[in-house]
Amino acid sequence: MQRTPLYQKHVESGARMVEFAGYEMPLHYKGGINEEHLTVRSAAGLFDVSHMAELQVAGPEATPFLQYATLNDPGKLKLGRGQYNMLPNDTGGIIDDLYVYREGEDQYLIVANAANREAVADHLGALAEGRDCDVRDVTDDWALVALQGPRAALVLEGLVDMDLTAIKRNATASAQLSGVPVTLSRTGYTGEDGFEIFSSSKDAGSVWDVLVRAGSVPCGLGARDTLRLEAGFPLYGHELTESTNPLCTGFAWVVKDKEFHGRAAMWDAQCEQRLVGIRMVDRAIPRQGYRVMDRDRDIVGEVTSGTLSPLTRESVGFAWVDADLSEPGTRVWVEVRGRPMAALVVKPPFHSS
């Protein structure tokens, strides 16, 4: 297994380490997942996300290339701005969901999921053949941490040499963090205000230590997952897969009406099922793979993610269901250990700050 530059910090802090996307990562620290989740909702949590993949696309044709390769429109980004995006395949599905940052007129940084690093790099590299732009995997050059929560800006403001109010949502800025050069991005995966902080791999430990001393609490993958689910964000391999048509989900807004790779297969497909949020009525927790039934107990779908919200104490999740059952307020049943448990179709997010 690979290790991020912060591996030793996690071990020293008593983290429970697990395998994730080929990396040895912290699942949680001594306080546990629920405590870390609530810390992010009320104060400031700190996540190591250095396992994420970074790719640089640069050259005179970088903009039209990415406009064709992705579903959103990077060409509309101003310098120093980022956007949520997706990388389509040629069968109407998704290779990965991404964040795309415009670093220069003809230069972009793409942040992809760790498990899809090779697939994204290979796909973009193949699509770029014959175009005047280069795709370069720069993952190993970067460390990345996410400072998230309503007090994130308060933790950070005394450490950097700039006014954080100047950084709006999805904007980036270069800064010095206690003397260390970093790039700040006002983005995150928790539904809270926060920053993703890029630094060189050699500076990762210094950045982590400074942020912890300033009052942020280390958090692991467990809280990251419950937070993203509560906020209504998808996770690749669960809500999004190589066969997922995003037009059949609540994330269809990402798909812009333009030419893109695989457009016909995606655009012309019928949504026989749709991705919906569910909130349990009966006392049970929906888990990935649990079957969803209608009132006649016919199988009409499957849960993709679910949890008991540490904040609201409601059991919520995502599920694919037949399109005629996808309207909010529709009652469905989730099969839990052989028993049908009532749930309602709802529109995410399940919590908003």
C-alpha cells in the first residue's frame, strides 16, 4: 500500500489506519467518527486528502480539449477559479468526477479520485493525442489537506498573509501559511465552509502541524463519508460509476449542452431509473446493496450509500429507483435483513449549513 506524506502524523495521533484506494489512510482518530463529524459541523476539522490524484493539462489547445473531454465547461472559468466536473466515457457513463481549476490562460489542474488516477490519466492522455496540449500526472508533487467547518476561516486567517474574505467559493489564491508556500481553494466535500490547501509534499508535515496547533481537529475517512452523504454529495463507486448516466441523477446540472466525448450515448439514453435521496421512516439504516421495493414488494431499485446521521439522528441514503417512483414524498421500502422497512423519497441534501 502507498502512504501519503502525512502517514506518520496519523500513526502518532493514534489513528485507526485502513486501506483505501491503494493507500493506508486514517479511518478515524481516538474520538471516533461521530465526534469528528460533529466537530466539522460546529468548529473545524482537518482531513488528509493527499491520496487524491492531480493532473495538469497545459498547452494552446488545453481549453477546447477539456471542453470536449469533460461534461461541464472549463472554458467559462476565470483564472483562479474551479468547478465541479465529470469525465464521461463513450458508453454514456462516468470515468470519474473531478474538480477542475484554471491556473492560467492555457493551463488547468484536475483533481481526481485516488482509485481512478490511472484511468483518468490514461483516458485524458489518449484523447489528447494529436492536440496541442499535454496531460501530465503531478500527483506525487502535491500534498493536499482539507480544513472544513464553520470555524475554518478563523483557524486559517491568523496563519496566512492575505485577507481570506477575498477568496470566494470555488476560488483559489496563492499564499504563505506560516512561511510555507501554499495554494488555497475555497472548496470542500462536507457541506461546510472550508479550504483545500495544496502544498509541496515536503511541506505537508509543517502545514498539518500548524493547522492542528491553531485549533483544527484531525478527522478521518469515516467522518468524511458521513459528512458528504449528509450534504448530498455523490461518491464515485457508489452513486457514480462507469455505467451511471448523470442525466438520471440530481447532478445533471454538470452536463452542459455542448459537444463532448460520448455525448450521443448519454444524451439519447432513457432514464428507466433515477438516483434519489431516501429517508427511513422505520427504524433501520439503509446500506449499500440493500434492495428497494414498492408497495407490492416488487424490487424497484438498490441503495448506493446510507448512514445514521450523527447530527440529525435520521437514517438517510441514496438509492436508484424506478423512474415512476422518484418523486419526493413517494413511499418505498428498503429490505433490511429480509424485512421491508418503510422509507420516503426525498430531495438531498439531508442537512445544509
